[in-house]
Amino acid sequence: MFAYRLVRANKGSPGVDGMDFEDIEQKIGIEKFLSELAQDLKAKTYHPSAVRRVMIPKADGTERPFGIPTIRDQLLTVRYCTLSSNGSKRRSSGRTRTAPRKM
């Protein structure tokens, strides 16, 4: 749920599936949406979606491509980054190390 709130707060545009947060909250329900995503991960049937490509202006007047992932993909990215950063903090602080066994 934490990752969902972070992605929701970002106020991004829908990806190629066209699904925005209102669709999830009003038509599917947050719990069901997250539950289905978790089931796909557990069953190893999850596959990232294509990225919606839009052109955004640059300062010099030209444009550059910009990819917009689906909300599902954004959630997993945020969740992975959150877990990775927490894990690296734990490892660097030494809390997960175990003392060597005495023989």
C-alpha cells in the first residue's frame, strides 16, 4: 500500500493500458488491484507492459521521447527501489551480519 500511495502522489499519466488511479479506485478497487498484482508475481505470470511514448519539449525547441509506464509497472519499480534501499542500509550498518562460529 505504501508504494501505491507514493505512485499516486506523483500524479502521473496513464500508460499504454489507459488505466488511471480513478479507474483503479472506482472500477476495480485498490485491494483487488494489488491482490491481482501479487498473484501474478507469485505465479510468475507477471510481464511488464509496453511503455507509452510521448514527445516532450526541450529548452532548445526540439523534442525528446519520454516513456510512461503503466501504474502496475510503476508500483513494482517503487516497491523494488524501496526494498533495495532498505536492504542496502541494513547491510551497510552491519545489522544483518552474523558472528563467525567458534570451532
